[in-house]
Amino acid sequence: MNNNQTSKLNLANLLTGFRFVAAPVLLWLAWHNHGITFMIVLAFAFCTDLLDGFVARLMGQVSQFGAMLDSWADVIIYLTIAISCWWLWPDVFARELFYVALIVASCLFPAFVGFWKFGCFTSYHTWAVKLAAASMGVSLYILFFGGPNWPFRIAAIICILAAIEEVLLTILLSEPESNVRSVLDVLKRSTHKKTNH
């Protein structure tokens, strides 16, 4: 095994990889109407999403590959959630279809724009995306355990705002980057370069 392969097989990437494994399990649980078990496995998937970046920074395992893997895992899990919730809670899904569509679009549209400009999948991991993921995760549990729908709807709007920022980043950047905190950071960096020249 070469060093490149070894660097990819680290704890941070294994945590991210759990979401790829979890996706078919979640679909199976949803298809067989195991709602509670589905939510438990989904909670583990959300936990790995919170932990993988922290572990990568803590253990010096931050990499372009890891960032890309994390972005793909997020898209797969979001699409899995949409399909699974359609099977498990069709009435709620139908009622919240517009907001579900916003969340799915917030995953797919920035990816499409990234492929269009750079020919690859972008993985910025902005603060807005982190906030969107956290709010969506919490609001899902509130919604599907019988709580109000407004947290989910607010989360959908946050997801769209985060997606708009990702598209702006793709427009502003000359090449894809990982772990870009915000549009403001890119603009500050650009202003700093112009000042130094």
C-alpha cells in the first residue's frame, strides 16, 4: 500500500465513509417502515458529519480528498433523507414538498454550477453550510416526531441561502478550493492581494 492510499484510509475519512454505508441501510429501513430505527441510524450519520471535520483538523488529516468525500457524502445523505421521508411519512412529505425541494435544490444546484465552471465537485464547507446542515438535522427530528413545521421551513431557507453563497464562491474563485469559510473571507483575501500589488 502506497503513502497516498494510506493517507486516504484515516479516521476522518472513515467517519465520512460511514454516511455512504448508512445511505442504503436508511433506504432499506424506510422501505420497510422502521421509522424509529431509521431516525437512530440517521442520528449516527449526522454525528459523523459533525465529527469528521473536527477529527481531520485535530489529527492533521485535512485533505482535498477528504473534503471532496465529505461533500459527496452530504449530497447522498440529503437525497436519501428525501426519498426515505417520502416513504415513511408521505403525508408530512406532501405537505412540506416545497421546502423539501428547496433543500434538495440547495445540494444539487451548487454542485451543478461547480461542475459547469471547474469540471469537478466543489467542497467549500462554509459556515453557512454548517449552519444549514445543523438546522436541517434538528428540524427533521422536530417535524417527524410531531412537532411544528416552522423550524423545518426556516432550515430550508437557510439551506437555500447557504447554496447561494456557494454559487457566489464558485463565481468569485478562479479555481476550486476546500474549507472556504465565507464569501466575505474570499473578498477580504482579494482586496488584500490588490492592496499588496
